[in-house]
Amino acid sequence: GAGVSQTPSNKVTEKGKYVELRCDPISGHTALYWYRQSLGQGPEFLIYFQGTGAADDSGLPNDRFFAVRPEGSVSTLKIQRTERGDSAVYLCASSFQGSGANVLTFGAGSRLTVL
Amino acid sequence: QKEVEQNSGPLSVPEGAIASLNCTYSDRGSQSFFWYRQYSGKSPELIMSIYSNGDKEDGRFTAQLNKASQYVSLLIRDSQPSDSATYLCAVITGGFKTIFGAGTRLFVKA
């Protein structure tokens, strides 16, 4: 696609529920990143994919968070047993990695509110 | 120590002045550095990238890199009210993992 697309744009859920956030990267971009951003903070790294595999998942806060990218394009971030502290904007970014340039293009984000 | 540190501000400058934004990073092996701008309620967008020591200029923006001091800065000349935003410093560490600082809020007063 022309840009990075994230759905849903807003998600309100109750504590303890399961949530899926979807990211459709720019066509041809090999790398895909997930970040979490709370109000007044910078984007917090969660995970990034090179193709289908997770190249670095060191930012996932605990085992309630999981992400997949089964065909090397669309990715889904999955959050189990949501907690109020999970409320944030979840940003997805993609890049074409070459020569270490790695410029990220971000989607509009998915705002998650856990009541 | 945080991997990428920025003064959170806010930094307030009058219109037409030079705004100076600073960033330090902890990974001495980092080779790629970026400045992103984020307007309130929007996603970050790239302003500048810099990979070599020294200055890199693009219009009103100049990025400066000093790897020995592990320091990156962004200068905005002739600041405009439309430059009011949060400026995020980003560093690639360990492969292609991009880490962001907390951001510096800039206000340009008309």
C-alpha cells in the first residue's frame, strides 16, 4: 500500500480481555516494527521483524504480549489478559533495510484503552 | 542509564530564533542516527538522518554528530510556529533495532 495502515484506530476493552492490533506495512518493506507510546513519552520499542521472523523481541514487556508476521507482510500484535497499564498508542512502522539507513515510516497508530 | 537521553523540555524560543535540541546515547557501536518530529496526536515523521561525524544541513535544519562524545544535536534556524512539536532522537543499536528518546517538546512563540 501507499502507507502503513493500522487497524483498529481505537480500541476500548475491559480488563482481562484479549486484543489484536493489525499492521499492514508499505509494500516491499522487509522490516516491521511495533512500538508503544504513552502520553508524554517517546515510542517504546517492543519487537521488530525481518521478513517472517522476529529479529528482536526484547521489548515485549511480558508473556501476555505476542506478535506474528506469518507471510512477511501483515503483522498482528496480540495482547492477552489486558491490564489498565496496557493503555497506550501502539505504533507500527516499516522500513526497507539497506546500507543501515533503516528510515522508519509510521502508521497512524492504534489507541488502546483498557477500562 | 537510558539508551537514548533527551531533555524533555519544554524548550520555548521566539519566532525567528535558533532552536537547539540535544541527545546522548549509550551504545558506542551505534552508526545511524535520526531526528523525527511528532505533532500532537500524530505519528513521528523523519526530519533528518546522519551517519558520519560532523554537520549535515537540510534547509533550516542542521544535524550534528559527535561519536566520540556520543552526542547528536538538531539545530532549527529561523524557527516558525509550525515547528512547534516534539522532536524525537532515534538511534539504531544492535542490528536494525531503532531506539527512541523520550522527546523534547519545542514551542515557538509568534
